[in-house]
Amino acid sequence: MHIFILKAMDHSIETLSPCEMVAIPRARVLELTGRPAVARALCWSNLVDEATLREWLVNLGQRDAVQRIAHLFCELHLRLASVGLVRDGEFSLPISQSELGDTMGLSTVHVNRALQSLRRQGLIGLVLTIPDIDRLRKFGGFNPNYLHLEGGKTDRSPTGGVRPG
């Protein structure tokens, strides 16, 4: 939606693995936003983006390297679990320590030390097994509320009010 509103992005987006993209013409987006359910979904998506940005600012500004990485692993675990890609606490994370460092604002050496620390504490395994997600969440200061994974769904109460679903 950012490019639709601003006509040009002030940043780039890069993927670490192959993906498919779809270009949606501006006229089609305008047409779709006239549908209340679509407009609501786009608004919800924007709110999640903003909440994620706030959480990442806290991550970079207040957590040490080990906690930052723990927090990222908790976020990835929850996101991937919500789409069925976590099995027995394990999920695939095909990135290098250098890419992880770029993501977390850390040097590769610092990432390596942080990963070793998480392994020594029994919080992660070599294949990124998370044996105790609750303990890792506590350590990383992870509260999943900012992800709003319920999809912005609401239930209408008999009195007409809206309450989270």
C-alpha cells in the first residue's frame, strides 16, 4: 500500500529466498478499497506493520544481542507455526550468520557469539530446535501481541458492539 499512496518507495525490499510477486494496478487497488472487508484487511495489515516496527525499535534499542536473536527466533517460530511450518519445535531458517547480522544490526562475530550463548543455555539447537519456546520467549522479552495473528477478525456481539475474536 505504501507505493500506492506515495507513488515511490523510500526503501527497498529484498527476499532471502525465491518468491513470487504480483503487480496490482492502482485503479484495481482503488476499486478494492471500496469493499469494506478489503479496506478493513488493508487497515489491519498496516496496523500490524506499525506494531512490528515499534517492537523492532525496542529490540534494537533495549535488548542485547543474545536477546535480540532470541526475540527474532520467537517471532519466526510463532509466524511459521501459525501456517503449519513448525514441527516438534523445529523450523527451517536458511540464512547465514552474516544475513542474520544484517537483520539484527550486529556483526557476524557478534551473531556467532550470541548463537553460541543461546546454545549453551539450552535455548536453541544447531538445527534451530526450540526445546522450550516459553522459556525462550521469556528470555527474549517476546510478547506476540504486536503480530495480531488473529487476522483482525472480530465477532459481533448481540448488542452490536465489536469485540476481538
